[in-house]
Amino acid sequence: KKKLKISGRELLSVPIQVFGLDQLQVLEMSPERESCLRYRMELLPQEIGHLRNLTCLYVDSNNLKKIPAEIGTLSHLERLTLSNNSLSSLPAEMGELQRLRSLHLANNSFTELPAPLCQLRSLTFLDVSDNKIDTIPSSIRHLEKLETLLLLFNSLESLPEDVCLLRNLHTLWLGNNHLQSLPAAFGELVNLDWGYNYCSCNFEGNPLESPPPEVCSRGPEGIRDYFSSLRRI
């Protein structure tokens, strides 16, 4: 078998035999939208590192408190979903997942963007919504292939200028934070289309003053004109 979904009314642990399926490519241990299921795994077993051919690992909506260092041995992993758990940190070894393209970390207990994430050079999708993140490190600039960044419902008060170096961003959701201003080079994110595709860039729920929301709605040119006018004053 190359794909396996483990299901049950209350999942607390995984049979050890699963980690002997060394040809497995997709492993799903998430209840998804099945409300009758209550998964309660608190720890992803170290034996996960035996599944060297995994490309997709789904462990949403459990009660994970820790990810083992052995996750870093999954060199073929392209998609990892860990949303709706109790995670507050990630192992440094996560930075070794150089094929990882999609990472879901929404609704956990992070207070900062985990450092290993900024080493994932192939990442195109990152969702860290609904945590308590209050700062974004300047090292985020290393995620040069990032196309989608979801940061809704956090505690951000500012964005580093380095966010403006993510020139491949198509979707950036910043709603429901504490942002009062945007970086001066924000208008250089020309692939975001605030004026015509509202969903590509979301600022709702922020006390934005510089630039004000009506300027943001004009798109990158409006942003650039706004900051240019400030420099002339």
C-alpha cells in the first residue's frame, strides 16, 4: 500500500506495524470534518522516521504537543498538516525538509514563527493563522518561493521590511492582528492584487493608519504613491 488512512472514534496511538510500511507515501491520521471522531494523539511516534518515502503526512485535529526530531529524516515530504493541535515549538530538524512545499500550522500555541521554517527553501504555502505570534523574524526573506502566507488571528504589531522581499507572494492574509503600519516597501509586492482580488490580501481587523485601508485597496501603485508622498514631506 502507498496510501493509508487510520480512523476510529478515538485515536490515541498508532499501531507500531504502521511504521514498517516503508513504501508508504501518504499517511492520514486526521478526523477531518467527521465531527463524531475525537482524535487525541499527544505525540507523533519517533518511528515516523522509518517512513522515508512519505510525501504527504496529515495529522490535523489531534492533541499533539511535540513533533519528534525524526521528522527531519522524511526527505521526500512535500505536504505536512499539523493544524488544530497543541504545538508551541518545532524541532530544528524540520529545517531539513527541503522538498516541503505546503505546511499547515493554524490553531496551535505558537508565540513566534518557529526558526526552522525559514530554512524551508521550497515552501510555497504556509498557514500559521490563529496562534499568538507577535513577531515575524527577518529571516523570513529566505522563503523566496513562498506564494501563500496566512497570518490571520495572531498578535502582530509590525512586519519586518524583509517581508517585502517575498516577491512571489500571491496571497497574504494579515487580518485580525494589531498592525498600525506596513513597511515602506510593501508596494513592491506586485503580485498581490488588493484592488481587483480582495481575497489575495486581507487587512481586516487591524487598526491600520499608515497607509489607511482605503489606500491599500488601490493596490501596489497606491501603496507606493502613499509612501512616496510621505518622503517628500
